[in-house]
Amino acid sequence: MHINQNFDSGNILVKDIQNNSATLAIRTDTNSEFKQWFHFKLNGKVGDSYDFVVANASECSYEKGWDNYQVAASYDGDYWFRIDTQYEAKQLKFKHTLEHNSIFFAYFAPYSYQRHQQLIHNAQHSALCQHLVLGETVQGRTIDLLQIGDANKKPLWVTARQHPGETMAEWCAEGLIDQLLDDNNAVARKMLNEYCFYIVPNMNPDGSVNGNLRSNYAGANLNREWMEPSIEKSPEVFYVRQKMQKTGVAGYLDLHGDEGLPYIFVAGCEGNPSFNEALAQQEANFSENLKLINPDFQTEYGYPKDEPGKANLTVASNWVGENFNCLALTLEMPFKDNANISDADTGWSPERSYILGGSLLTALFQTLS
């Protein structure tokens, strides 16, 4: 057997190989102590069964994330399916019998940097869309913004993948972008009569390429940098925030994935000092609308609500909501399956994340129109 992780978003350490069994470890994010994302390729013999043990699973950032978790696998990099996985004796264990010589394993279906670039450059072919570069990351990659619509309209902002391992966020952003650029989508046309969308599909390209779970190359957790970002440590937030201050924000969605909870849900700004009844009603309306549009979304399970005035304003949605007095929500999707509507073959998937992105457009239309 041969194991390799030297490619876009690769992450695994090979500790030992004995015949068809491998002992592995997940390495930490660059310049950081976070770890949980993995992505590697196995080459072996068709028909043989291979066993894997992730020996440091209990040392990862979200140990509860392994409960009822199933590893994602793909032979072609396009269709990702789940394989039987156990978390026992503080180790993550899985096995697979090869149908082809090479297979990818990952924490969740990756969203490659190449696909990100294709998304950006395909979108700019639409007369509705402009591709703007806000600045550069720590490693010198572009911070890409898609402006969809007339800049004189009210600004709606969407960011995704502040945490690079949360790839479902960019799959979701792609679904939203495709719906917005579809000339036959009546909801998109009506929304763009009143709003301009500013979408950052990948806030953390350095972390994405380097196979990080939660940090940029400098080791910063971008979703804790919104009060005082710096060009040296968190240029991604610095330049996006700077652009927001120029355009204003009439509404904001920040797209994420959650390691532990097997649900799709939102977290609001109820802990912000300036939070009021009008914003509370808007948040409730958005959730009810999205629940009717897409039953993958639910409101029973989620994060504990912040006490009034106790919000962490270093978090993107809290900072935006407080500074622009607007609807600002963090949307979370699972790394696992969606417990409400499960799929044993794929779990929560890129395809369902993509469809959810289109649903967000309709929910925004019903909430803000």
C-alpha cells in the first residue's frame, strides 16, 4: 500500500504500515494547534481490504466530532460516499476493500483551490458579476470577491470558509452564486432589482491549500479576528472588513460547518449590545422561511443563545450585526449526516450543500422583500 498527502488540502502523517494496515495521525494546522481535517490518497491492489487507525483522534480539536462520524471516500474526486467508521479506544478506525487501485479519503468532500478559481472566473462571464481582488493572503494568494449586481443597490454580504476545513461552506456558496447568475431565476432577478450581493466564496485560501481545519497560514482563527484584524496576521479579515465599511451591509450570512452537531442551523446576534426586537423578528422570519423552503434546515437544535450584551464581537456575524445594525447570521452545516433527513450512502454532501445555497437566496427574498 502507498499513502500520499502531498497535494491541495492534503493532511495526514503515516506513523506505521504493516502489510495492509496503516497507523496514521492528523497533523496540526500551520502555525496553530488546531487539527481535525484530513485528506489523503491510498494506492493498493483491487480486491484487497485495507485497515486504517488514526492514532491521535482523541487529541484533535473536537473529539465529539468523531461520535457517529463516517469517513468520506471517492475514487474520482467527484462522487463522495461514506464508509463504515468507528471511534473506539480513543482512536478513529475504518477499513475499505478497493474497487479500483487508488482512492481518496477525507474528513469531508474537499473543495479544491482549482475549483475555487474556476468558480470565480466562470462567474465573471456574467454581465451581472464583477471579480474584485481585495488584497492578498499571508502566502500571497488573492482574496476574491464576487460583486453580483449594481453597486448602487443595497448591499448583501456572504462569506464562506473562514475555517478552511469547512468545505461544505464553499459548496453552499457555489449554489447561491449559480442561482444568482441564472437569468431564468425569477427570485434572483427580483432580488437584484433591490440588492447587490458581495460574496467571498473562500475567506481562507491559504488554510484550504495547506490542509488546515480552522486556521490561516499564520495560525489565526479568522472568525475570532473581526474586532482588530491585521495585515500581518489576518489580512483576509482586514481587507473584507475594509470593503464592508465602504459598501455598508444591509444583511449578512457567514457560512460554516460544525464538527459535532448533525444538523443545519443558524446562530444569531441576540447577545449584541444593540440587538432589538426588529432584528429578532427578522432572524425568526429568516429561519421560518428557510425551514419551509428546505426541510434540511431546522430550528430545534443549535448553539446556546448568548445572554444580552454578552456576544463575542470578534466573531464575524456578531461584529457585522453590531456595526451595521442588520440581519447577520452564522449558518452551520454538519460534517456528519443530517440527522433529520439522513443519507447512509453520502451523509451530508456537497450536492445538498449546493442546493441549500440556492435555498438561502429564496429565504433572503422572502425575509427582506
